[in-house]
Amino acid sequence: MTQYQLLKYYSGNVQSLIPLVHKGKLPLSHHYAIFPGFCDVHVHFREPGFSYKETIASGSAAAARGGYTAVCPMPNLKPVPDSPEHLALEEALIEEQARIHVYPYGAITVGQRGEALADLAALAPRVVAFSDDGHGIQRDEMMRAAMLEAKGLGKLIVAHCEDNSLLKGGYIHDGIYARIHGHAGICSESEWGQIRRDLELVRETGCGYHVCHISTMESVSLIRAAKAEGLDVSCETGPHYLVLDENDLQEDGRFKMNPPLRSSEDRKALIEGILDGTIDCIATDHAPHSAEEKAKGLRGSAFGIVGLETAFPVLYTKLVLPGILSLEKLLELMVYNPRKRFGIPLGEDYSLWDLDAAYAVEPADFLSKGRATPFAGWQVRGKCLAAVCGGRMVYSVDP
């Protein structure tokens, strides 16, 4: 295998992938790597309720193509998985359609309305954690009650931190681009202010707490200090927040997500947080919508972009190859840290990559039903050739 420069980062049985390298169709001069299966603790697969955006089948196929073998879909569904009966509908679709391991969330509140706790005790044995992602928990007493219940059940509270009173109709970052182009801005405090409140509640309750998609420098500082204090906290950020900022915005819905792309100073702080261990995981927040829903510019388009099929190539190209981040550190963020934090096992799950394959990101080729990505047309390196989940080939491409 030495002539193929095959780098093995996975220590298990990889014999099913070796014949792909031996086909004779792969350039001998390229570097190939076998990685353990990536794990994304924040995706949206839209079923039940919104299958026109994505299905368990299409979402899990996209994940496999991106090298992921474990994902955790968020509960903003119809019906919301806030009871065993509602969760069962999602579980049946997962059992029928999923190519990879899919671990659903349970909602924190009934209908994600923030008014009454969901049946957390009944849900706990069947969900990976609790979240109302897409909605911040506005009332302090509701979050306190949720944390106390989750603490007793041994489950994480996974928080979408957003103070609705500070949004004021905003839809992109309240920064230079918004002011120049006349857009309504979302202030940074709408995120970090609720993180600060939640950390006070973590001190009080001792609950395990994970923050979704952080995007601001203040969020990084708050979480860094909380970890130094010894609080049971962790967090994630998305690939787009690490390689883009408000200076990259275009008048196109594929640049609209929540939280929004922030300032260059925020992006630099996120990278520092990645490097010093403040940020534990990289999660895509894969959020597919229909073409119509994303065709209304920054002002009118739905929030959300897709990311499972581009995460590794974009991060490898923009962070690893320039020497900003080591490949081993990237694997910590995409494989080991999320699995450890969320208790997700790594079995016989791995993927084969051609690290020297160079190509342009083409949304028309995605296996996801969603096509909205800010990375369309980007030249990247790193192509997934095959993925194995539970010892079974779940994706392969003829090179």
C-alpha cells in the first residue's frame, strides 16, 4: 500500500475499503486516508412533517457522502418529538430509511413553545439529549426546571441561545454589511446574553449543558471562563462560522443562517476557541430548505444552509492545508469529542478519502434535497470515496 500513501487514522477492520484503492483507477501520487466515522450532533432531517425539504433517506445519504456515520437530528418537526407517541413517528422513519446511525433529540418543551416541559422522563431512554433548537428558552424558570429534570435523568440540555427581545426583526449580523446595505441586524448579545443566563443556571443546577452553533467572541469568552471554573459545559460551532464572516455576504439566500455570519473579529475568536479547546465540536447545523424558500434574498429567505457534504473538504482546504489547524485536531472536533460528549459509540464506522482530489463544490450533485450553500463554486481538496457504517458499505463512488 505504500505506493498509494495510505494514511490510516482508523484502527479497526478496513479490508472492505482496500479493494477500492487497488482498483487501479486512483492516482498513485495522491494521499489517501481512512478516517473514523464523523459524528454531527446538530442536523435537520425534516421528517416527519417537512419531507419536501429533506427526508431521513436523503439526509442520511448526504451524511454518508460527507463521511458521517452518526448524526443527531433536531426536534423542530411536525409533530414535535415531545412525547413517546410523537417520537415513535420519527423513530419509525429512521428505522426504515436511515443509511447511518441516527440518534434523535427530544424536545425540551411541549411543541417547542417554551410554555410547559415535555415528558422528559418518558423520552430520556430513547433520545440522545434534549433541545428546543430553533427556539431559545425565553423564561428563566422554564430553563431552570428543564435543567433540574435533565440532571436527574443524566441527559444534556442542548441550547439554541437566542433572546427574542433583542432580535427586533433582524436577519443578518448587526454589523458593517447590514448598515451599508440597509438590512435589519441581529445583535451579538441576543446569543451571548442567553448563554450568560444559562451558565448561571448551570452553576445552580449542576446540569450538563451544551451550546449550539456559537458565533460570537463573547460566547467564546463566556464558555472559556465557565470551563475554567469547572462547570459541565461544552459547545459547537459550524464550518461556515470558521471560514466566512460578514465581509463575505452576498444578496443571496444561501448566505442566510441563524445565527448569522458575524464579524471578522468573531471568526478569529472562534478559531482561537477551536485551538485552545474552548469549542468542543464542529457541527454543520445542516438545514435544508426548498429552492423557493431560499430564493428570496437575505431579507426574505428562510434561515439555514446545508453542510454535510461540504464540511470536511471546506475545513481541510481552508484550515488544515494552510496550517491553521492540524488534521488530528480536526478529527477530534468531528469524530471523538462529539461522540464522547454525547455518549455515541464508534463501532466499525470509517470512510476513505482522496485528500488530493481537487474539484469545485457543485450543489446540483448533492444527495441532500437542499442546495443552498455559501460554498457553491469553491475550489476544495478532499473527496470521500467510500463510507462504511456498522461494517456495511453505505456510500461509494467509482473514481
